[in-house]
Amino acid sequence: MKTLKGNTIYLRALEPEDLNFLYAIENNESFWEVSHTQTPFSKFILKQYLENAHLDIYEAKQLRLMIVESISDLPIGMIDLFDYNPQHKRAGIGILIHPDFQKKGYAAESLSILINYAFIHLNLHQLYANITSKNTNSLNLFTKLNFKKIGTKKDWVYSNGKFIDEILFQLIKQ
């Protein structure tokens, strides 16, 4: 699909061969704060998840796509639409880039591609993101792509013995 291709990356559906990548990401405790995970995932559970990943966004109310580096064809991250609501034409959006591939512009390119896809093909009116106040990389990324800060949820996330604010960003289709 042309709309899911960029200059250096492309987005694609999950495949069975993504199991090891998913296993490594989902069980990396440094990502648990942003994914609201508290326990590790088994390969069995992730394999079942992959087997059901064929459900479309209208049925599953979410869409996860792999971010793949065009040159190497290696998966480098994931980008999600979640909490999809066709009645109100909105969805949440989240992104994770493997640490080895961060700071190379892949996140901005991936997010830009998914925004266009959501607004054009899914006919969404708005997207939102919840970002912890200490996640400066994500705060900068979403601001760069014209998301507006619309509120702060005080002491929203409890992590490593501390409460952290979560900032709500919104992008409304023009």
C-alpha cells in the first residue's frame, strides 16, 4: 500500500516472524511504563496475539503496525491506533522505536504516515496521545507533528515509587 510507505521506512501488518521482536519489546521492562504493562508476556501468549492480528480495526478497535526500515527490511518498532471509535471518528496513537534505531527520524516519519492514513483512509477527525511528562522524546515528537497539549493528568502514572504526570495531546484534522 503506497500510503504506508515513506522515504526510509514502511508500515506493515504483523507477521508470524515478528514473534521474537515482539517478545523482546514486550518483555523489556524499560518500556513497561509507556505501555502500562506490569508482567512479562510468554511467547505462547504473543503467538496467540499474532494469530488474531488479522482482525481489522473495525472489529478489534485497534491496529498495530510494524515499522520496518526500507533498506534492511528489519522491523525497528511498532505504531498503534487504539481506542478506535468510529462513531466519534477518533483514536489514540502510540509509537515505540527500538533503542538501536532511535534519533534517526524514523519515529517522525512513521507517525506522519499513520496520521495521513488515519485521516484519509479511516476518515478520522482526531487523534490523541497520552505521554508521561518525563518522556521528552515523545513530547518533542508529537509537538513537532502539530499535536497540541490540551491537558495534564496530575500524578497519573505510578512508576518506580513515584507518581508522574501524563500529558494529553490532540491533533484535529483541518
